[in-house]
Amino acid sequence: METMQLRAELFRELNPMLDSDEMLRKMIAYVRSLFAAQQQEQQSAQKARQAIEAMRLQSEQNGNADMTLDEINEEIRQARAARKGTV
């Protein structure tokens, strides 16, 4: 569906609930939770990108300038496994 069609469908579904304060409160709370989840996902993705970039820079400093993304990911997996083993 196109964005305009989705919007129209959303408003058709919401319209009967707009007269109820309780339903409005629930809808607002749900929309806020969706937004918070999206923000958290974006922050997690940003942290992952930063970690990969840090690993790449560290690799270059250690003389491994040709390290692939797969190799970096493998190092991250190994570090996580080691951390789980020590906790």
C-alpha cells in the first residue's frame, strides 16, 4: 500500500475510538512505545557501527589494514564469547 492509502486506513480504524478518553490514552501510550522501540533500535545500530569502526581502526593500527568486515565480525563474536565465559 502507498503511504496515503495507509494513512486513510489508519484514520478509518481510529475514528470510532476517538470519542473515548480511555482509548485515546491507550493509543497514545502504544504509539509512544513504538517510537521508543524504534529509537532503541537506532541507538543499538549506531553503537554497532561505532564498534565496528573502532575495531577497523584498531586493526589498522595493529598492521592489519586489509582486515575484512567478516574478520572484524568474527573478532567481535569471539570477544563476546570470551566475555560470556568469564561472567
